[in-house]
Amino acid sequence: MVITEPNPILRQIAQQVTAFNNQELDDLIELLFSTMQEKNGAGLSAPQLGISKRVFVYGFDINPRYPDAPPVPKTVVINPEILYLSTETIDLEEGCLSVPNKRGIITRCKSVVFTSMDAHGNIYEKSVHDFEARIVQHEIDHLNGLLISDRANALHQSQIS
Ligand code: ZN
């Protein structure tokens, strides 16, 4: 189940993950992927499942909610830290599974470089662009208690979230 606004967890700064190589973390990652796929999400963060942890997953081959988006590799992100945001930005209509039936145009940086940890606690660095960079910025917002309503000038009603 994906929790929706209003829910205080969606507005909290999520907690750093401090324990790795354990079943609880593996189960959370699996639940994030299965729920995201079931709901056709482009990405999904732990706070959206009511779990205040700095974890999200993203990626898909084809996404019916974003039919023009190219395939994005399936990725697990834990305790991300942004190293670089491009000054170049892109405006695109964006939705959120936690903000049902609303969409809005959101300006996001075209490129992002960030560090993350994997489920074993190893740090990796990743450089992402375009739609993938948009997803990363959207999901990091969730870890910081921010929603699309904070980023868009206005949201409109939409058949798809
Ligand atoms: Zn969202």
C-alpha cells in the first residue's frame, strides 16, 4: 500500500540507514520494487510506504504513467548525498503515487551526480541525466519530506497520478 497525503510520515526528514546486510533491509527493498511495479511507479521511496528511512528504488523498461520516458535502469539508493546539480533545467509534467490524481509542471535539474550506498553498505557514485535525474530529485525530495505540491507552481486534476 502506498500512503497518500495527508500523512505526517510524508512530511518528515527520513532516518539514515545504519544497518546493512540484513533481512529487514532486503525485505524493504523488495517491497519497494514490487509495490512500485504494481502501481506503475517510476520510483518509490520508503516514506511512501510509511517507513521513515532514507531508501528508494527506481527504474522500469516501459512506464504507462510516463509513456514518453526511455527505459531507466533498476536502481537501489540508500542514504544519498547530492554532489552536483546542473544549472541547466528541464520543465516536465510530473505526478506522484502519494498525491493521487494530480499533476503539475516541475522544473528539475537536467543532471545530478550523487553518492549512495547499496544493501551491503558499499558507497557508489552515479551520474544521471534527463528523466532519470528527475526521478532521483523527486525521490530525494521524499526523503526530505517534500512533495510535488512544494515544487510545482500549480497542480491540476489528472486521470493518472
Ligand atoms: Zn512521489
